[in-house]
Amino acid sequence: MSLPEIVSREQWRTAREELLLKEKAATRARDALNAERRGLPMVEIDKEYVFEGGDGKATLPDLFEGRPQLVVYHFMFAPEWDAGCRSCSGFLDQVGHLAHLKARGTTFAAVSRAPYTKILPFKARMGWTLPWYAACGGDFNHDFEATLEEDGELFDRPGVSCFLRDGGRVFHTYSTYARGLDGLGPTTSFLDLTALGRQEEWELPAGRASALGAPAGSERVRYHDEYED
């Protein structure tokens, strides 16, 4: 095994401070990239999608659960499989308590091509309580490029798609796939993908922090059992 070089405490401190400069630069670059992401245009969804979940049939607006934003995780689970993708399962295992996303007006849900009769027992086996829907054989996975076709064969890829709701209108704001999911899991990492972001005063573009008519994001953070929702 190749291990790091052994040095004195003083040498380590010097090397650490040099790396810290690069880490701070990366943080500033990430903030700028997130601001640019929030500046992306959006596309209105004019097609009706039908899903099946724990409460029966649902439309895309239903998946928001009354909140302004929706983050959909495209979970790889083909109709012919008996269990979901192992890597996707590992991803969902690391998703934090959803109360913190809900406090910022954002709903998280998984969507798969498998029928709900297969999703439900696997979800119970994994011990997950997050919303998970079957795409009911519709165009949702295809339209948002989570299911692709090559040489006449369908194949899935993991991804995340973000949506914004304004009254009765729904808009697609962002999608990313495969390595684009690296680093996702904590609440703030999902919020960074959305149009409203973390809703902090320091974020650009300005004016998104008060979009929900509530205090800035960090001022709404509670212990997850203290939220009224």
C-alpha cells in the first residue's frame, strides 16, 4: 500500500495551509457555479405524466405535495428486475432527513420504471419511508433522459431532475446524471441544484431567499422533529 509521506507537525501545517487556499478557491468557484445554475432558464411542462405511489395514481404536480419545488431521483429499477439497483440503493441510504428539505419548500421523491408492486416490497426491505413512485410505463423517464435506447435496447442511468411550481404551472429547471451525482446526499447539496437554492441572503441571483415568503433558509432550520410539517 502506498501511504502518505511522514513529516513533522510543522511540515504538515505548511502543507495543510497551502491546500486550504485551494479548498477555499474551490468553495468560491462552487458558489459561482451554483449561482449560474440558478440562473438557467426553465421549460414549462405541458405533458401530463401519471405515476403510481402509496396513495394510488398521481400526476407530476401531485408529487410536489403542495410545495414550490420538487427534486426527483431517477432510481434504476427496470420492470423485469426483482430488486432495485445496488448503487442507487446506496445513494438513497445516504439521503438526509427530508424535513430539512421540506422546511425550504422542497419535496424529494424517487421515480422508477418498475411497477409499484415491485417497488413497495423492496422499499420495505430497505426500510425507506421517502416517497417513491412508479412511472407507469409513460414517457417521464424517456423525456428526462433517465432511460435511453441503444441498438433497440432500453437502459437506465441514475440522475436527478429538479422542478419548480408556480401556481398550477410546473417547470423543469435542471437535470444531471451519473458522475453529476457525486457529492450529493446532504440537504444543502440537493438545494444547490434547485432554482431557489438554499434561500440564503448571500446567494446570487438576489431575491430568491424570500421567494417562499419566509425567513432566509438557515433561520428556518430546526431539529427534524420540531418542524410543524
